Amino acid sequence: MVTSVPRLVVAAPASGSGKTTVATGLMAALAARGRAVSPHKVGPDYIDPGYHTLAAGRAGRNLDAYLCGPELIGPLFAHAARGCDIAVVEGVMGLYDGAAGEGELGSTAQVAKLLRAPVVLVVDASAQSRSVAALVHGFASWDPEVRIGGVILNKVASDRHEELLREALESVGVPVLGVLRRASAVSTPSRHLGLVPVAERGSAAVDAVRAMAALVSQGCDLGALEALARAAGPLPEGSAPWTPASPALHPQPPAGGPVPTVAVAGGPAFTFSYAEHTELLTAAGAEVVTFDPLRDEQLPEGTAGLVIGGGFPEVYGAELSANEPLRHAIAGLARRGAPVAAECAGLLYLCRELDGRPMCGVLAADARMTERLTLGYRDAVAVSDSVLAEAGTRMRGHEFHRTVVAPGAGAAPAWGVRGPKPRVEGFVHQGVHASYLHTHWAARPGVARRFVERCRTS
């Protein structure tokens, strides 16, 4: 039953400790044992779930208490874990780090508590020995509702180093469930926004995940980790599986009514998407077809609406610009008033140009790369009526980019961002909604329904 699926959370004291290596390797190692593994990632990150998908053979899902609300964490988890033998949840940042100024909201610790899941703490032991005991003791005792069920020591230099670490941890009462040596084969390349996505690496990503699985299999007690996961017990009340097909949210179109085709950008340049978005669009009555703007010169046949999510158009600017037939097709679709929803990378693609290269020219704006990183959660309200939301609709989003768009907002902005420095951003024009904000539609399922309805009638 979903309510009692074995589960554990892989967390760390800080970013860079090895969470992704351990979580991805554990997913792959358990899958190799014949387990049906449900992979999850705390927070808004799109890249790690790509590696999780490769490791588990099942779509990686995000659990973000800020974007979706704490009340949806259990239901979204149960939806994803249905039919699985075990679930592995990779944390974000340090265990207790959450949305800035919001206490524990959005933290790995909060998600662990909401799921009643034991935590495995991955500790980078490369520059310490006896101090590891103080570190683990502090994390284990900070919040009594968070259960640290074990430690995996990463980047251990030698047998002697391991002996010292184990000796120190004996007094803490937290078992050591794994010891990993330094291993260059498991490293994944990074660039300006973090790891390079799976879709861009091909066989190299497969090799990296295989190396992670071998490292975890050799260095960790998989039996003990599975036993810890089984000790999680039932999910809290109110964790019935989320469904994208609720009749209340998605009344079916009239019998014989049109089934609009919604084209969703994919391929290496547009890898950022949440699996729930496609599920919601499908449940609302659309046929979802993925296309690759790097290769396809035309939109899918019969396209009635277009969704362009996040990714790395700045990396593929030359190729995107060179695909002139597709750029013209997208501009024509927008001119006809068809619904177009674009987030971050999609926003850049719709601009007149990106770093001097012609793009789709749908928006009267230009984009360019900068050295400055814009990062963080945003509390937003819709400023203008659009294909996604009525004016006044409140949503939470996330920004993560090193680009700027000038102007930053159109005559009809998409969002008003609340906070100490309120501002407007994004563009609403005819059927186009384009913005830097990444949003999670499970928090507002009506967004998908509204979009599909506009596709049906535009």
C-alpha cells in the first residue's frame, strides 16, 4: 500500500557533501536489486531528478513545500510512489535550510517530518576526524521530530581515517551505514547553473550513474538502508494520493468535443519540467506532444497551444537561432492568439534576440547573459488576466538564471512579485504568458484547465 511504502531521506549538513551521488547511486543500486524505486527531490531543482530518472527507471518527482504547500507533500509523494517497493528522497542544501526568512518552510527537515521518513545524513569527512561526532550529534539533536537513522561518511581518505571516524561516532548512537572513498568516476560536470542535465550528456550520464551505483553498493550496507526505510511506518493522515484527474478540477469536454494538441518544448535546450504538468494538461483534455526546438523545423501537427519550460537556450543559442523555420512557426502561432506559456528559458526564446542572435521575436524584448545569479523563491500575484490565471491569482514561484531581459516587463506584466522590494515582471500579450518564474501547477490545478480551455476555443 502507498500509505506504508518504505522510504528514507538522503540529507547532508551542507551543499556539496555528496547527496546527489549517494541518492542517485542508492536508487540505481536498489533498482539493480529488482526493487521498484520511487525517486524524489526536495525543492525546485529540475536537474537532479533527471539523474534520478535514469537511476530508477521511473520519473523523478519534486517535493517542494514552498511551491506546493506542506499539505500537498504527502499526497504528491503517495501519487508518485504508488506501486513502488521503496522511495528515496534526495534533500536540498543543508538538512535544516529552507526558504529565506521562512523558518523550516521548504527544508529537507520539513519534508522528512511531513513524510515521517527517517533521514540518512551524508557527511563530507575529508577534512575532519573526531569532530564528525560533534557535527552528527548537533544535527541529530537539533529537532527531536527529525529522526537521523544513520550516517554515510563520504570522501574518506584511508582505512585509518575510517577507523578514526567510526571511533568518534560510537558515542553518538547514530549507526554508520556506509563509507565512501573519493571517486572521480562519479563526478558530474557543472556550469553556470549547476550540474549538466542528463539530456545533454547521453552515454556519459549513463556511465556516471552506473559508477554511482557501484560506489554505493560497495561502500554502503544496502540491507540496513532498506531496513531503515521499512521502519518509516504509515504516512500521516491526509496523504491520500494526489490525482491530476479530479472531476471537480477537470470537467470533461463535451462528448465529441475537440481534443486540443498542446506542444511542449523538450530536448537538450529545454529540460526543465515537472511531470505533474503533463499529467494535468492530459487530465484537462489535451493531447500533449513533445518536440525538440533544436531538431524539429515545425510544431507538431495541429498545435493549438504551446508550453516552453526552462532549460539552457543560452548554451544552444546558435542552434536555436539557426532553426529559422521553427522560429517563424512559433511567431505565427503567437500572432494568431494561440495560448503560449513560457517560463525562464522559454521567455528568452520568445525574445527578439538572445546575446545578439535572433530568436522567435514574439516579445518586444532582448535577452543577454550576465555574471549575476538571480536565485530564490518568489511570492507572486497575477497582474494581468492571461491564459494561465485571472488577475489577482496568487502563486509561488522560483527564479534561477544568469540572464536579463530588457525591458523586464511588458505593458501588461505577468506577475507582481511581493516582498521588501516589490516589482512587476514578465509579459502578457494576446495568448502569450512569459515570465522568469518557474511555478508548480499542482499547487493551482486550475492553471492547466484554463490553459487547455483556451486552446480549445482560441
